[in-house]
Amino acid sequence: DAGVIQSPRHEVTEMGQEVTLRCKPISGHDYLFWYRQTMMRGLELLIYFNNNVPIDDSGMPEDRFSAKMPNASFSTLKIQPSEPRDSAVYFCASSLASGTSGGREQFFGPGTRLTVL
Amino acid sequence: GQSLEQPSEVTAVEGAIVQINCTYQTSGFYGLSWYQQHDGGAPTFLSYNALDGLEETGRFSSFLSRSDSYGYLLLQELQMKDSASYFCAVYQAGTALIFGKGTTLSVSS
């Protein structure tokens, strides 16, 4: 299996521009998570989906952030307009609803390092 | 509310044993997970405890006490490659993980 795939790996943009981050979860996984990691705030859960349906988006910081999962193999996280304080590493992760660890193990993608100038 | 507390930094030498503690406050607690993250990398799963007691996986062990809302990760026979950040994470209702701020472990020779 290729694991969780994220693109782009690095993104540098200017304040006010739209940014779209992409994620392909592991095939067969029921849950997909979007996290943001910064030195100050650590690893924060932004939103997660179960079977393509958003379950909890309480971690999405502002209306500038939106996420979609149009099908089981693809999700996007969009920031519009972007601001310098959005600079962070954004991780996508996926997991099974059940498994040897009871589905608690999340598999993380390599992350997208976003820099907003 | 919910919170997790773990030390920010720990240092040790090769071959030593180190324990990273984690205390938590949360509702709907199901279990405690540990993740490892090397610089520039993604978090990777180490262990999961749903019941009280010790779980051993090679050089790493994880412990949970539900009554004390406390757990720890024990790393034995430390190696240089164990230098990384270690996160405890509470698994709660809805399959969402809440991560602690992480402990940076530095192993020296």
C-alpha cells in the first residue's frame, strides 16, 4: 500500500491567495482526519470525516477554512483567503473503524508545509 | 474541557531507560495512544492502551491507569534513533484523537 498521500509537499503563497491541500487516504479506511501542527499550538485536529461525511469540524479555526471529501479516495482542505498565521504543517491521516488496535491507529501522510508570506 | 499534560523535554544517554508521563482530563475516554515523530516526519503509531496495565512492544512499553487519568511510555535500551518527539493522545468517543503538546527526547552517546 502506498500509504496516505498528500500534495503538494510544500506550498509557498502570498497573503490573500487561495490554497488547496489534497489528500488520498489509504484504500478501505473509513475515517479521514485533517490536522495542523505548529510549534506554539502542537498538533490540532481540524476536522474529520467518516465514510465521506464530516463528523466534527469544531477545530476549523475560521470560515476561511473549508474541507470536502467528495469520495472515499480524495479530500481537500481549502484556505481562502490565506493569512501568514496559517503557516504550519498540515497533516492528513486515515484509519479503519476497526482493526487489531480497535481502529485507534491513525496513519499519517507526509504533510504539507504551508508558508504564507 | 479536555487537556493532556506531558513534559516538554527529556534527555538521556544511549542504553538508558526513560519514562515519559502523560496525565489527562477528558470526557468520553476510551484509551490512550502514543505516537512518535521524527524531525520533518509524520507521526507514527507506537501503542494503544484501553485497559489498566502495561503493554509491551519490544523496547517500548506503555502503561495506563484509568483511575488516576495517567499513563506513561517507557523506552528501554535507548538508541540514538529514538531521538524524536513523543505524543500521548486520548482516544475518545467518535474516534477523534486529542494530542498532547509532545515531549522532545534527546538521546546522546
